[in-house]
Amino acid sequence: MENSPELKVLIRRNAHLFWYTKDSEKENLPLPVVLEFFINYADKEAIKELFGIIGLKTAAAIFFEQINKSSRAANNYEALAKNYFTLYFQKYAA
């Protein structure tokens, strides 16, 4: 699925979060990757804007799917961010 124009603009404004990705590919990163990097590295205003674009329930569903996997993807979140957003999503996206 292609990212929305609003999400592409947000990714462009926060391109530094995706330092390992070619500039030409950043706007088309999968939503789970975008969410992970925003949660780990973006400031709170950028995270709030991301949630406004994709929806809090969508963000929570992706987050919980990622952390409940038994693969390496479950461990890509910083521990503090993982703990905070687990509680945040349980409270506000339930």
C-alpha cells in the first residue's frame, strides 16, 4: 500500500530519522517501519502528527503486532519507548 500524501510530507520533514535509507526510497517505507522510527527517534510533536495522519488505533494495532512477534522486529523498539507506548496505547487506543 502506498503512503498517503500527508504521510509522505511528514516523512520528508523528518527524513533524518531514516538515515540508513536512500532519499529516493524514504517516502515509500512501509508504515510499520515509519511507526517504529518515529516512536524510537522523533519528538513528541512529530509522533502526534503521525498519529493524526494514520490514526491512533492503527498505530496501536501495528505497534502491538510488532512487539508480540517472536522475531527480531519485536526488539527494535527502545526499551523506554516500548514500555511507554505499551501503556499509552492501552489507555488511549483501547
